[in-house]
Amino acid sequence: MTVWRAPGRINLVGEHTDYNDGFVLPFALEVGCTASVSTVSAGSDAWTVRSVQQPDPVVVRRSGLAGADLEVVPEWSRYVLGALWLLTDRGVDVPPLQVEVDSDVPSGAGLSSSAALVCSVARAVDDHLGLGLDDDALFALTRDVENDAVGAPTGGMDQLVSLRGEAGHALFCDMRSHDTRSVPLDLAGNGLTVLVADTRAPHRHSDGEYGARRRGCEEAARRLGVAALRDVTADDLDAALGGLDDDELRRYVRHVVTEDDRVLSVVRLLDEGRLADIGPLLTASHRSMRDDFRITVPEVDTAVDALLEAGALGARMTGGGFGGCVIGLVPERSVDAASDAVRRAFADAGFGEPDLFTAEPSQGAHPVAGRG
């Protein structure tokens, strides 16, 4: 048996910039998914997938498996079977296997439970079969599973940080080249905490609104004559906005261009050891998502406002939007008060109780005990 664990993630800043070939700055979480892979006894021609969180296993025959067959299996299992299918489609002889997964990433919270799932499976299968896939090949496989096998049009940030994250650091990702660099994120050394408020508002990347934003960005890039919105710099922004006659596309462009600039500014501040100074940039990111990209919902706006009023240095929604989690950069001494403020604000607004917890930048995908 081969066992690997891969984490979920928090995106510190850089939302909807990944599929625009831009910049993002996520970090890996302690919560994640563990995948255990073992070879099935001779005589079987099936892949068996089990999840501790699901009541029933999914069993499919290797022979004749095609992408269309993935449409009829439960969605959670497509992240596993999709990896096996794509490896097979690319010429790898994947034998009959049993794959069991166990995740403690809250589903639907915008913490990338799906990337944790597919990355843990890909690393475990690669190790178990001795494929020797390098970092780039593993990234391509896991991204393609989400895009092609599952049909979620994500840009690849989640998979990069789940595979390459480093404890005590955020991961600066150039989503055009897929080059990454660890950036110091010493929260405890600065007396700060990332407080996460899971609003419990539903969050699904495969819903139509996410895809609509992506298509809008691609259309704006086409009209501006650039390969992607990453090619529009902050200095070019006014001219670019003047070249568009669609208000919605102008808003998308303004968000992406200013968000890329915010990521670069946050990275520079972290490199200089000025962690506390990133707070206003986090808040500006949220306002851009709320006013220009229009991907927030009342629950996340309420959480951001409550955190800021309780003394957070900055706060923003994290993830693809339309629900999910909010993060606040909060002094350690203020964590309890900030948590109480969010709970009170939710109660006053008639929302369900949020789940609040702190997050530390943690290790990316790694083997764990239980190998045999």
C-alpha cells in the first residue's frame, strides 16, 4: 500500500487571475486528503474507489473506460477515476487498483477540497506504480483531471500549491509559466493570525457563474488584442478600459489587472518582512471582487465588515466566489474578539452560524506512514 496526503489551500491574494495567466499567492493548509493505493489481486479488471466520507464504493472496469463514462459516476469519484483514465489515455498501463480517500477539508468552503483529493491520488498512484512523474507532469495531470474529467474550468492554482506548498510560506505562482517561489509568511513571528470564517454559503466552481467570468475575461483579452489579461499592466489599464465598450467586460478587466498588481505588491512586502502592511491590499482585493467582479454574497461581505470593525488589518473573501470562506489578518490577541464579532454579525443578519478557525501555512503533498 502507498499512502500520500495533499492539502487544501487558502488563497492569500490573487482571485480569478490564475486562468488569466496572472499571479496568485496561496498557501497550503493543515487540512487535506489522504489517498491509499493498493494493487488488486490477479483476475480483477476493475478500479475500486472508496471514500471514508461516502457510503458506497465505486467500481469500474478498466476495459472500455472512456471519458463519457465518468459522467455517470458520483462526482467525488471522478477526481480519482479521472486520474486513472487520463494516465491510461496517455499510454500508462494502470493495473487494477483499489484507491481509498479520506479528507478533512470542508467541502464547498472554497478551500479546494477537490485539489487535495486529486493531488493526493496522483502522487500516491505515481509512487505506487513507480512512474517517476516530475513536478510539471504531476501538475498537468491534476489540472487536466479537474478541467477535462470533471469539467470545472479552474486555472491550476489549487493544484500547484497542493503539490508544492511549503510550511511557513506562501507560494508565489506565475500562472503563465507555472514557475513558483516560496515567500516567507511568518505569522507567529509577527504576532498575527489568519482567521478563517467559513460562511457555509454554498460554493461550487463548476457552477455557471465561474465559467461566465472566465469567458468574459477571455473575450475582453480578445477585444484588446492580448493573449491574456495578464498582458495588460496597471500602467495600461486606463487605455484598455477606454478601448472597451462593454461595462461588464470593463469591470472584469479592472479587477484582474488591479488584482495582479496587488499580488506583486504583497509579495514585495512579504519579501521585505512587512507582513502587517499587506492588510489594506487584502481589503482592496475584496472590494474589487465585490464591486467589479461581483462574485461575493451577503454572507461573505458581512464577515469581511465584521472582521475589519473588530480590528483585522485586512480581510477578504478567498476562493472562486459566490460563497465559501473569508480570511482576516488579525492580531493574535484579537482572535477571540474577532470571531465573536463575526458570529454576532451573522446572528443579527439572520444567517446560519459560521465556522471560525485559524490557518497556518503548511506542507504540500507528502508521503505518510502506512506505506507497505
